Amino acid sequence: MDSLLALGHGFVVAFEPTNLLFAAIGVVLGTAVGVLPGIGPALTVALLLPVTFKLDPGGSLIMFAGIYYGGMYGGSTTAILLNTPGESASVVTALEGNQMARSGRGGPALATAAIGSFVAGTIATFGLAFLAPVLVRLAVNFGPWDYFALMVLAFVTVSATFGSSPLRGLTSLALGLTLGIVGIDQLTGRARLTFGVPQLFDGIEVTTLAVGLFAIGEALYVASRHLYAPEKPIPVKGSLWMTREDWRRSWKPWLRGVGFGFPIGALPAGGAEIPTFLSYTTERRLAKNPEEFGRGAIEGVAGPEAANNASAAGTLVPLLTLGLPTSATAAIMLAGFQQYGLQPGPLLFTKEPALVWGLIASLFIANTMLIILNLPLIGIWVRLLAIPLPWLYAGILVFAAMGTIASDPSVVELAMLVGFGIIGFLMRRYDHPIAPAVVGLILGPMADNQLRRSLQMSLGDPMILLQNPGSATLLAIAALALVAPVLLKGLERFQAQED
Amino acid sequence: MMLVTRRRITLAIGAGLLLAGVPAAAEAQTPPELKIMAPAGAGGGWDTAARSLQQVMTAIGVAKSVQVTNVPGAGGTVGLAQFVTKASGKPDELMVAGITLVGAIISNQSPVTLKQVTPIARLTGDPLVIVVPANSPIKTVADLTAAIKKDVAGTIWAGGSAGGADHILAALVTKAAGADPGRTNYVAFSGGGEALAAMLGRRVTAGVSGYGEFQGQIEAGALRALAVSSPERLAGVNVPTLKELGVDVEVVNWRGIFAGPNITAEDQKKLSTLVETTLKSPQWAEVLKARGWSDYYAPAAEFTTFLASEQTRVQEILKSLGLAK
């Protein structure tokens, strides 16, 4: 009841005209930067920090939160329409979303992403308001061994993105894992696979790889086929809006997406990517027509999109309750809090209730503004697909290069983008799936670090992975997920023989 | 999307105009137009310091304009390499850096070093704090050193990136306790956040971070602060220094400002005066307070000596950790 009352007060704060204005500026900016590959919400907030120094803390934090939520919306738009994920959390969205867009169902794909984001954002913000203290206690007890087990589970689920051939999927995954090793090792501080190039010391940026493989590779591939077998994407087929069937197929994935996104986002090292992988796999396993996956299944857009938005709200749990920044954007928001002399942490809720609850209330408002802003935009966005292909892909190339330069103005970064583009072209040409490479780059270093941290803490004893109930359970689920399909197949064959 | 594109183009043109700038009319009276490079991404400590300097310098009028650029990469060595070439002999280019860059130069075997640039002033020095979980049996620094002496590998430290200031402090404390610093069991985390979670989850023995990062938890009683690593106690914070407790270790996460190589003595003096005026202004004092930074100002000559001793010390400790040759 106390929380409800506090939330009510929060809405009073959030509905102040200036704060509404800040929220509106935030969501518009956030959507814009989310659409641009390379410029994420983190960079935007960082650039705005000095500008907002003189502003009222409440207003600017509300704006930052708007940017954060908006960025999560915007990222999916380019992933669906142009097969160019704006950030790593929308890589999975591109898989089914872009297939839908190509077959003329870009409208429903964007709609299920937007509505799913709204639903997920709203539920997760409720979670933030009421479950934060409970969840955070669980989250800090999540040790490196638990993270490692979660990564193993995520690795097992990667196979869902392999496409037709497991061998080709594994090849692509191995590429990503190898690229993930590049850079200074976080635990020992030593350089691996950098060949003395200082620009490689920080490792390979996920967005550079994703944009290179997806966008540039795609552009080259389309160009290579344009002369003799031109591809004709269908701009719009059927309704621009979601049909009754689309709704029926979307609502459960939305809810399950929240179930993955919010708790994992609340983990200090959870991130937004893993929940999207888990959601995608789950939807594929549960789908009535799994063969539709890879050819534009709406569940594969609805679930991951809900998951990545819910994780954005989840990230705010440790930030507000512990002062733990768990994503780049959260880290910069923390700097924002400190700029105003506010110390997020266990005392923030009691010391600054108006600010915290005002922020939470404005998240609800930002979410509502985003859906009002984004739904009408769908009609405009899908018209992009009617642009003649040479123009469209030339535009994508410019966008991709610009985004990369904006995030790191260096020749090496641009050369890597082009290099990955060529690899992406070859992978398409020889029919290798792209997503596992990106997934490998994201998960590889995380799994590597968490395993070695576990072993450092257990003084080298691998049994620590099985002694902790959390990691043991997760590993058991992973083992089950790996073995079950094989066993079931064996059982079917066995039964067939019986007959 | 067209709208966005147009805005970006306008932005790009704006930035282009700024970049082109009007060459400073070399009159002694008109304040100069400066460029400050942060060899790190936007939002980090060096970037924030650069942007705070920008803010104060333009506010008090010692500079007509200040442009901040970010060149991230490899602990700052990418930015340093660029700065050494670009800012050579230039009287209007500055760079912010700190102890992490000293470590990165050594462990990355960077071909360019801080010996090539011209130290202008030391800016800030944030103390590190050693903490343990509130219910840990370790109550004092003496308990901690005793634990290290008994089982150096079993004493697990959590802190920031390997080879950084946190790691250096953990190794120095281990050494001071009489154990082999090379055997320090230091678990590196990517940010204060994850290290903090490891502390709160009681998975490690002790943690090291900037005081500001643990402040909330210390005040709330979830973490116990054993000691700070600065030469003197922090104002208003009842935590002793390591030196007071008989552990002869001092590590401060300092930041300083540098000019390019080969600048004239006259230009160096001008820049030093300009920076000194900035750092002694009430506006800078306000920035320090707002950011929770500790003043650690030292003029060029003193900073140069300090830098040399830091380089030797960091080199030595990184060598014992196997991070330097």
C-alpha cells in the first residue's frame, strides 16, 4: 500500500508540465538514436550530461530514462525493416522481423514489436515499483558460477538460430567465439589475438560486427544478385495492422518475454541479449508451426522485443536500489545521479522518495508516449521498403558507416566494418547463418570471464559449479535441453520399431 | 528517417564549423581557443574531467572556447599515440589522463609514453577504499593483513580492471603484509557495479574501489570500510588511512593534464598559468564538490617529479604481477 501511495505521489511529480516535456524530449531523442546504428542511448546520455548540469535533477533523469526506453524501441525498427540491428539487443529481432518485412508483413512486425515493448515495459515497470527490494536481494546472490551456468544455457539455445545445418551454424558460432577473444583479457590484463594493433585492445564492438555482417553483407549480396535475379521485396501485403490471428499469436510471447527480460535484466551482469536469445528459442520450441521460424514467424519478433524492453526496466532495479550500474546506459545515468549529489543505493528510496517515484511514474508515461509516437510511424516506416533497392541499400551503407564512425571515429573500426561486411557476404553466398557469429561474440567473453572468476573464487575447484543450487539447476536445465530432443527422437524410433 | 538525417547533417556541419574554427589571433589579451582530448569514451572519469575543465574555463573566461574530443581505446594508449603526433608543438592542445594510463602504457608495451608529453598540472586524486562485507570476521586492516599472511591465495579481492589502480592497491597491501604480491588472488570486474555485487553477496574477502562507488553501501551499513589509501583522511569521513594503521601504502587514483611534445617554454608557462587560474577558481571548487573529487593540484614541476616516481612504482608492481617485463 505504501508503494502505491508513493507511486501516486510519483505521478503528481511526473505530470508537472516541465517533466512531461522532458519525458517527451527523451523518448523522441531515444527513438531517433535507437534507429541509428552505432549511436546508442549510452552515448546520447553521456553527451547530454554536461548540458543538463544546470537543469533540475528530476527533469533530466526523467529525460534520460525516456532516452533509454526510446532507444530500446528504435533499435527494433531498423532490425525489422533493413535487417540492420541498431544494437546487440535487437539482433534476434532481425531474424524473424526482417523475413516478415520482406514478405510484406513489415506493418504487423513493427506493431507487435511496439505493442510488445509497451506491454513489457509497463509490466516490468510495475515490477520495478513493487518487486525491486525482493529481486535485488536475489540478484546480488547470483555468483559468477550462476552466470556461467546461465551462459551455458544460452549457448544451448543458440542452436535454435542455426538454420538448416548444425555444422554451418557451429562454424558461424566459432567465428564469433574467436572474435570474442580479441582484446585485452579482463581478468589478467593481457592482450589476446590483437597482433599489436592498439585499436584491437578493447575487443571487437558487437555493433560493428552485427552491422557489418547484417547490413553491409546484405547490401553486397543484394548488389551481387541484382543484375540477373533481382529481388523484389513486397512492400505491403494484407493489413498494415495486426490481424486477430497476429494478436492471438503475440500475446503469450509478450508475457513470456517479460518473464525472461525483467529478472535477467535485474541481474548485475545479466544484460539485454541473453533474455532475447532465451525468448526466441522458447517461442520456437512452443510454436505450433516451428517450420515458420526463419521465414517470418511473428512469435519470434513479439517475444524477444518484449524481453529486451523488460530487461531495460530490470536494469533500473539494481541501479536504484543498490547504485549498481549494470549496463552502459545505467552507468552513465549513475554518473548523472552523482552529478546532482544523489547517491543511488539503499538509502535513495528513503532520502529522495519524490525523485525516485517521480522517475518510476515517468517511465509509465514515457512508455505510453512511445507507443503513441511509434504506432502512427509504422505507416511511414514501411514505405521505406517501397524505395527502389539500389537507393535503399546505398542509404543503408551510408547509415552503417556513419553510425560506426559516430561511435568510434577511427580508420581501423571502419576497416573492420567493411571486412565484416565481406565476411557477411561470403556467409550469405555459401549459406551460413549470421546470427550465431554475433551471439558467439556476445556470449563468449561473458562465459569465459565468469567461468574463470568462479574458479578464482573456488581456488581452482570446478565442483563449485555443481555445489551451488542456482548454477546446478541451470546446468541441469541446459543438459536437459540438449539431451531431450535426441532422447525424444530415439524414443519415437523405438516406438516405431515396436509397432 | 529523413528528419533524422537532416538533423544529423546540420549537426555535422555545425561540428565542421567548430573544427575549422578561426585560427587564434595571436594576441596575448584575447583568451585562447583550446582543445582538450580525453583518451577515453564519453562518460568516463577522464571525459568528465575534461568536460568539467571546459565548463569552468569558459565560465571564468580564461579560454574563449574549449572543444573536448574523445579518442577511446586500449586504456588511453590509442589517444596518447594520436596526441603525441597531433599536438606536437601546439600551444592550444591539452590531454587529460591519469594513473590508469601509466599502467596501460606499461602493460600494453605502448611505443609512446608519458615521457613524450609535457606535464602541465595534477588535477584531482580520488582515494580508494578497502571494504569488507558488514558481517565479515575481518574487522580491521590488521585482521586483513593477518589473513593475507596466513593464506594469500585464499584472500580473494574484488575490484576494477586488471592492472588498474584497484589491482595495484591490492597487490601493494599484499606485499606490505609480507606475502608475495604475485600471488594476489584478484578478481577483476568490469565496473564498480559487479564488484559491489560480489561484495554484497559475500563471495569475496575484500573489495577495492573509489570511495564514491561504495559510499552508499558504507553509509547504509552493508559494507565496512577498513581504510582509505590517500595520504590524509577524507573530509567528513571517519575512515582511517592505511598509513595511520601502520601499512605503508599510498595509492591515489589521480588525474592530470598534459600538453603536447616540443612546446616552447613560453607556451608551457602560459598553459600552466591558465590551468592554475582555472583550478584555483571557486567554480572549480564547486565542480570538485559536486563530483565528489578530491583536490590534488600540483604545478608542472612537482607533477613531473611525481609522474616519474609513479611510473617507477607502477612498473615495479606490475612486474611482480606478471603484467610487465
